[in-house]
Amino acid sequence: MIAKLIVQGATREEALKRMQIALESFVVEGVKTTMPFLARVMQHPGFQAGKVHTKWLEFEGADLLKEPT
């Protein structure tokens, strides 16, 4: 693990906004990270609505793994 990014907010929506801002401004050089993937997860409507479960990535993961062109 290189770093751990933790945010909190009074509401889920506030925490999601803070995480999105943090992911956009976080810089790690020299190695590949999962931050672009995490940013896509954070923007997914199902994740934002809290409609996730332990198998959620199995259902949504294929689309989230594709980097935008």
C-alpha cells in the first residue's frame, strides 16, 4: 500500500463529494494506481445511491474497468 485516503462528511453525499475532490487532486508519481478506477466507482449512480453489496463489482466491474476514451 502506498497511501490510504479517507474522507468523511455529515452525509453520504458530502463524503462522496469530498472523495471525488480528493481523488482528483491526489498525485502519485512513478507507479500505476487504482485512482482512476476509484473515481469511476465514486461517480457510478448505484454507488452514489448506496445500492451496493458484496457482489456489486462482479455486476458493474466490467464497465468500471474500462477507461474512458
